[in-house]
Amino acid sequence: MAEPLKVLVTGAAGQIAYSLIFNIAKGDVFGKDQALILVLLDIAPMMSVLDGVVMEIQDCAIPLVKQVIATDKEDVAFQSIDVAILVGSMPRREGMERKDLLQANVKIFKSQGSALDKFAKKTVKVLVVGNPANTNCLIAMKSAPSIPKENFFCLTRLDHNRARAQLALRLGVPSNDVKNVIIWGNHSSTQYPDVNHATVKCDGKEMSVSAAIKDDNWLKNDFIQIIQQRGAAVIKARKLSSAMSAAKAISDHMKDIWFGTPEGEWVSMGVISDGNAYNIPDGLIYSFPVKIKNKTWNIVECLSINDFSCEKMKTTATELVEERDTASEFLTSA
């Protein structure tokens, strides 16, 4: 069995973590022969709940789990970790403006970024889940200058999975027969789910999604709105935010980082823009199509972008620029 991998999950007493920790522990993410040290971080008032989570991990009797560390202290949680999955964040409350949300989260992710910089391995892979995920990721990255920028990601795999699932439902095929959708931009209601390069297997034959669906109006309107508003729809129906599907998306994201993407396929991830790909401004954490090999991602370049897509991509980039600038003000004053 491989040397234990030290994996941190923040917000570990929360509902996303409740599904996620089990996925990780039983080997679905890092491999069936990868020993694990699970580090679970939450705030002090949640420690009694976290104790119950630890009991359940123990009661699962999973041989891969060599140790569980539950703490409310960042200097303990971030010590020599290989992976950080930052789920915990300040949730948006009723009457709270997005600016208020950014201000509250700057403090959290500046502190966690500093802890990554001080205590984590320099090879640590950092996935930010807590919303607003793109900008929280940027704050953590800026607060950890000794860790490569390429090691930071925000989660847009949930949106990617939602897009595949909706197309599969429309066509009556398994979701794994739908490939190469793209989520561009922000994990927000401005994100752009793009099917222009997506393919689907129908009756044993691979074809473009647009040719299979034959309804351009649905693809440009209803489909986009369904994906953009899916999180809100889940909250309205469930009275709680997405948890099971978020945990699955986190698992998918980290598994692809560890083992790579299949030949000829890409996935969507929020990664740092260098200003070169698709005219997206430098220094944004923006969701792109990426291929991964040897734990290294590369943006899929030179895809043709039509005018409709270009406008949608600009709109979500504009929102991210505004978020970045607002967060930067708070970061300098924090």
C-alpha cells in the first residue's frame, strides 16, 4: 500500500463533507490502494458534530484510513498536507449583498491561504468549493505565494456534470455518452455552459450534441438557464443546497487531477488565466476546458468560438473582474 496521503477537508461537519469524506475514505478518489490520513477542520462550535463524523468514519472500518485528525486549528489542519479541499465558507444569508459575502470570505480564505503557505507541502493541490468559489480561490492563491498558482482550482465540475446530465436526459442516453461540454467562467448565474464542441453517442454513432438535439433555441435559452439556475432550483426543492452532487463533483475533479483525463476528452475546472487563452483577462480564476496528465493541467486551446459564445464568455469574465477588484480592496485592508 502506498504511503499515506494527507487530505484536508474544511467545513468537515457540513453536509457536503458528510458525503465527500466517505467517497474519499473508501478509495473512490485517490485509488483503492492509497492509504489516507484524513484531516477534518471546522469552527469551534461545530466540534461536537465533527466528533460524531469521526465516530462514523471509525465505524465504517475502512482499511485505507490510517488516521483521522479533527481540529478547529489551522496550524494543525494544514500541517504537511498533500491535498486541501476547502469546502467551508461563509454562506450567503438573507439580505446579504454579494459584496458583503466577498468581504466575509476574504478573511477566511486569506487566513487559510496563509496557513497553506506556512504549513502545507509546496506540492499541495488546493480545490476551493466554498462560494463565491472562483474569487475565494484567487484570495487563497494570492495568500500562498510560495505554492505554484497552477496548484489552485475552483470547482466547476458540478456545473459540468449538470450540463452532461441535462443533455443525456433530453436525448435519453447515459450521461457518460455525452462528452466535452464546457463550463466557461464563474461558478455563478453568469456561467456559460457551452455545447458547441460536445459530442454524444446515439444508436452507436457519435455525433455533435447540436445535431442530435436539433433544437438550437432550447440549447441557447432553456438549457443555459437550467444549468445557471440549477443550484437555486435544488435549494428551492430541498430547502438545502446541493450536497450529494457537490461531493460527487469534488470526487470527480480530484480523481481527474490524480489519474488524468481520458484520451480525447476534457473537463471543466476553474484555473488561473494567464491572459493568453480565449482573451480572458490575466489573473482571474476562470473555468476553462482542461486536459490533465501527470497531475498537470493544460487548457484546451484553439477551439472555435462563435459570436454568441464570445459574448457569454465576456459577460462572466466581467463579473469575475468586478469580484476580483472588490476582493482585492478587502484583501489590502484585511
